[in-house]
Amino acid sequence: MGRIDKSEKRFSAIIFLSGLFIVVLLLAIFTTLLIASVPAIKVFGIGFFTGKAWDPSVEQFGALPFLVGTLLTSFLALIISIPFSISISIFLGEYYKDGPISAFLRSAIEVLAGIPSVIYGLWGLFLLMPIMRTIQTQLGVTPYGVGIFTSSLILAIMIIPFSASIGREVVTLIPADLKEAAYSLGATRFEVIKNIIIPYARSGIIAGILLALGRAIGETMAVTMLIGNSNFLPKSLFSPANTMASVIANEFAEATGLVASSLIYIAMVLFLVTMLVNIIGTYVIKKIALEASKEVT
Amino acid sequence: MESSVLTVDNFCAYFGDNQILKNINLSTKNNVVTALMGPSGCGKTTLIRCVNRMHELIPGAKVSGNMHLRGDDIYSMEPIVLRRKIGMVFQKPNPFPMMSIYDNVIAGYKLNGIKMGRDEFDNIVEHSLRNAALWEEVKDSLHRKGTFLSGGQQQRLCIARALAMNPEILLLDEPTSALDPKSTAHIEELIVELKKNVTMLLVTHNIAQAARVSDFTAFIYLGELVEFGPTEKMFTVPKDKRTEEYLTGKFG
Amino acid sequence: MKEAIIERSVLEVNMTGNNAGWRLFKDMFFKGLIVLLAFISMLPLLLILYHITINGISVINWEFISQLPRPIGETGGGIYNSIIGSIMLIILSSVLSVPFGIAAGIYLSEKSYGKIAQAIQLSVVVLQGTPSIVIGIIAYLWVVAPFQSFSALSGGIALSIMMLPVIIKSTEETLKLIPYHLKEASLALGVPYYKTILKVILPTGLSGILTGILLSVARITGETAPLLFTAFGNQFMNYSILKPIDSLPYRIFYYAMSPYPEWHTFAWGASFILVVVVLSFNLIARGIAIKWKVQF
């Protein structure tokens, strides 16, 4: 029987250690990033992120252009995608909850979410870019084709599935009796959606948007292929630029010394920002799910 | 002492600070059915789960006192060894969904790594299924999974699974609560049949069931053993007022 | 349908006031807007799939999948190295992540309320949201830098880190769904706890766990960023995990960003294969979830 005891203890130890391993892994990731950024932190400090120039020849590295690039592309993508993802949430959560149309749209969203980033980039490169070039020539702007706007567009398409599925879940969680009360007072469907569903689902929709933002900030390949790879501060929405993720993708492979350390510094900040956004978004969703399960009783 | 299968001495069970069982004393003989009856929450399920030490799997559970299975102290044995000597049938039928009917019956052997020849296992399967009055219905589909069976059939499969281990005592925790009346009647018939070869402890909240199938009855109320004796006597001339009130439906 | 009937009859009874017409119009307009926007969002998907098929399918032939890339200037050749490379990376990262992931998932399903369990769950959430390029850097610093060489191993490690959260979560959720009474039945037979988990609970949850593994494989098959400084790509065939290795997504990236039109067509071809593979994994995962679902 001692043999069984030993096996039990070994089993508990194995699963415990495997679980602990994940925490250790995460801490190790952060620590590695921190330590490898130290050379850059020592030289540039926090001012790293207000420095405008990224110039390897004089070893002067400022990350503002990439911060701006990330912020612009992510928020622009968010703004473009929000009407669509909210529409999908309402479409699937309220108007067409079941049936073939619903199934079709839901599958389409899953497929959209599953397409690899590099393929979005490829498609954007050969199909979106020429269109952008034409538009830019019409507008009298330099027809780069690539740049902030193009990458925001492709980013918007990529993040729609995320906020849409979360939004849909939240909309379906609304108790039916609340809606029935509104209908019995003579409200139209639109009024019920506007006055009951949206306010009730608001925090869930925001959480979905937050998680989509987290995805957009960290997105690399499609953006790298469509943003034009310029290390200068973008002057307009049509300028080529770089995001924090894309500059790493473009420059890290051959980087050494201070350049490498600066890029890792950027990676660390990227890590912290996405971590924050994801934690907040997940926490909000957990709270909502908890509230919803209480309502059932 | 030898004719007792199970003896319970001054047994108390706790769940955290709550005392669930207070000084229970009883014993059961060979080849009888002893019913544990009482209103919801009286502790009868806890008592039966203390016999095969399933109660202690819940965090915060404690016990004091003694229980002996054929003279062996239950609480000094290895729980795993003990449980292989005791069979248990649960309220909700729980055949293993990933196993065939055949494998379900000998699950106690297979999961514990006890190896036997194919012929031996065949024998055990047929024997146990016959004892559980299920053989005729499933003998041609032994290798199908058990989930297509009806509730009553699944419960008989669980009984067969318990019987296959040749237990010293069979514990039945409200085995018919989740079944329809027809299946309930089948199981009750089965219990009466099994009595010839198996000692059983039956928890039931159905007074009529206790009257129908058991030889001895223990009435438990608020964690105390109020009365214990031959079923017929207890149901006709109960000694304790509380027993009488329970039997006449004044509470519970 | 019942809801629609309720609302119309309710409207007919309760509609008063002069603005009833305007309100009904707003209602119809809104619905039309929602439907329109929802379907416009589908457009990019249809366009992407269309273009990949049109441009990619014509490139696929036996030579394409069995030959190595030729130097620029020469016609023909294929992406054999990328296909094998992707397969090797999938196997490598699965071998590294599946055991840890399932074990950690088992732990979380058993002890979901402890402090440590919460820390693990938080770590899983953070890990899942970590940008893939950051993971690539980590694998570089841990494996490539010390050994001074790009390698399939480092790529596999990066990808396995990305697979972990999905496997852990799906294992945890699958096992949590298994009712307690199944465990009880096994324990009452005298089966030790750990054997109950390994021989009863895990097999019962197999379909859910497999689904999780397949979904995470689908995810990493298409990942490029973590491979940029780890596996690094290799235009020659390489079967050793200690040397750089090619992969479908990497080749697509490399060819797409090049100035040569022949390489662009190859990128479409490779994309077609990649999309088919990724979608197949997703479909199979879903199929397993439905067909192998265990009834309790």
C-alpha cells in the first residue's frame, strides 16, 4: 500500500509542478525582458518613449515613432471595427439567435478568426495596397499604398471576430423578463435594444473591445507587411510608419548591442501593455458571467 | 461477533464544526437487508458513506468512534483496500460512459490492475449480470457502451459492477430515487432476491420501501439513532414516540 | 419567431401617439442597418478566400509540394522544405506543450479555488494575450543566443509556449464538466485517486482535450512572428532540429515581401495550402467535439 501512497504523492506533485511551471514561465519571461532591456534603460531611461529619432548610426534610439504608430493603428482599427462588431453582436445575439443564417455568420466569424496573420498581410499587400494607391493619387497624396491607414484597415478586419463573439455572448446573457417588460410597455425592437440591451450589455461590450484592442496592439505580421517600415514619426494617416511590434519584426534579426537592447525594451513595454489590457478585459467578463449566473436563481 | 458483518460503536461524524452523527450504535447480520430511514438531512447518507470511508473525501470531514467489518477496524485499514471489500450503489446510476457493459461490470478489477484470464472475466460478468437480473437483456450487447440502457437498467448494471467484487456488504444509497416506479419495483424485487447471498445496507427516504424490502430498520433523526430493530416490529409497534410520528407522516 | 409575434401584437395594441409611424420607421431602419453592417463584415472573408483560391490553386502541382526552392532566375521548384518544416515544428511543439498543458489543466480542474490555482489561471490569461513576437524574442534569448544558432528547436519552444494556454484551458474546462458521481463510482470500487483521474476521468474527457490540442495546433501552424528569429527559415531541406528550418508561414512572408513576381505566385500557392490546413484542423476539432461527445 505504500506503493499506492507513493504513486498518489508523485501524481499530485507532477500536476502541481506543471501548474506552477506556468507561473514560473511567465515570471521568467518578464524577468528576461527586463534584464535584457537594462542596457537600453540605463542609456535612455523613460525618455526613450519621447525620443523622436531612431538612428543606428549615432546610437540614438527614441521609440516615440513606434508608440505613435501602435496607438494610431490600434485605435483607428478599433474605431473602424466597432460599428461592425457591435452590429454582428446584435445581429447574432438578438435578431438571429438560431437558424441557418445565424449558423452561417457564426461559422464565418470563426473562419475569419482562424486565418493566419501573414495571409491577411499577403492579401492586403496585393489587393488592398493597389486600391489604396489609387485612392491616394486621387486625393493628391503620395501614393505609398502602404502606411498607417492601410494597416489599420487590415487590423480592423482582423479584430472584428474577437469583439463580435464576446459582444454576442453578452447580449444573449440579458434576462428575458427585462426585455419582455419593455415590449409589454409598447417599445419597438430598436428601442428595446437601445434602451435596455445596450446599457445592460455595456460593460461586456467594452470588455470585448478591450480584448480586441489588446490583440490589435500585439498584432505583428499583417501590420509589418502593410505599414511601410519607416522609422520616422508619421506625419499623416497615410504615412508609412512602424509599430512597436513591426519594428521588432523588421530589425531584430540582425540587431546587436544597444539596438537589440532597445528593441527588447520596446518588447517589454509591449508585453506590459497587452498584459494590462487583457487582465482588465478578462476580469470584467468574469464579473459579468458571475452576475449572470446569479440572475438565474 | 462473527455473525455480524458490520458493527458500529459510538460513532460520530462531523463536517467542520457541524456534528452530523451522534453516537450511533448498530450492527448487521449476514444476509439481511438493514434499512436506514429518516427525514432529509438526518445523517443517514453520511452514515452509509462512513462505512466505506467516502465521507472523508470531503474536506473538513471528521469522525470518531469505531466501525468494524467482520471484526476488522474499518478506520485502521487502507481506504482503498476497504473499498474493494464493500460495494456501493449510488442514487444516480453512474456506469462509466467510456466503457462497454462488459468492462463496466469488471471495472473494479480493470481499474485496479487486477489481471485474470479472459474466461474468468467472462464468468464474473455473466454471474454478476445474472445476479443483478440484467443478463438476459444485455447478453447480446455486452460490448456496447452502457449509456443506451434505461435508468433502471443502468442501475442494475451498477449493482452488477458492485457485486462482481464479491463484497462483504453492499451499500445502497437511495438507489431508486432517480428511477420511475416500474424500475423501482424491479430493483426492490432484486434486493429481496439478493438477500440470499449478500448483506445489504439501504438508505431510503421512502418509508414504504423500507417496509417492503428490509429485515431490520434503523430510524435516524437529527443525527441520532432513535430506534433500531426488526422492521416488522418497528413498523407495527414502534418503541419511540418520534418513530411513531415519522411513520405516520407527522414530519419528514 | 415567437418573439416577433409578441412584439407585433403588443405594438398593435399599445401603439398610441403621433410618433408611432416614426418609431416604427426607426425600428425598421435600424434593423436594416444592422443586417447590412453584419453582412459587409463578411465581405473581406469572402474576398480573401476567393483570391487565395483563384491565385493559389493554379500554382499547386506535384512539383510544388515535392521540390525545394530554386534560386531566383530559375523557374520551377517548390516549397517542400516549408511543408516538412511546418510538420516538424508542429510535432516538436506538441510534444513539448501537450504533457505540461494537460497536467496543469488537471491540477486546475481539481483545485480551482486555491490561491495558487488563481495565480496559475491569471498566468494563463496573460500568456494567452502575450504578443507572439514577444514570445519569439524570449525564445531567441533563451535558446538561440546561448547556442549561437537559429534552430528548429527554438522555434518549437516558442510555439509550444503559445500552445500551452489553449491546452490548459480546454483541459480544465472539459474535466470540470465531468460530474462528480463518476469519480465517486470509481473511488467506491477501491480505485486510488490518481488512477481514477488517469483511467476514468481523462478518458471520459478525451474529446474535449483533443479538441483543445487541435485548436492550438491550428493556431500555431499559421504563426510567423515567433519564428522570425528562432527557426529563421531555410531554403534548403533540413531534418535536424538544431539547425534553422523553414515553415509555410515564413515562406509566405519571405516571398510576399520580395520583389519577384514568380515568388509572389508561390506565396499564393503556399497560402492556399496553409489556409486549407488550418481550416481543416479547425473543422476536425469541431467534428471531434460533436461526434465524440460523451453523454453522462
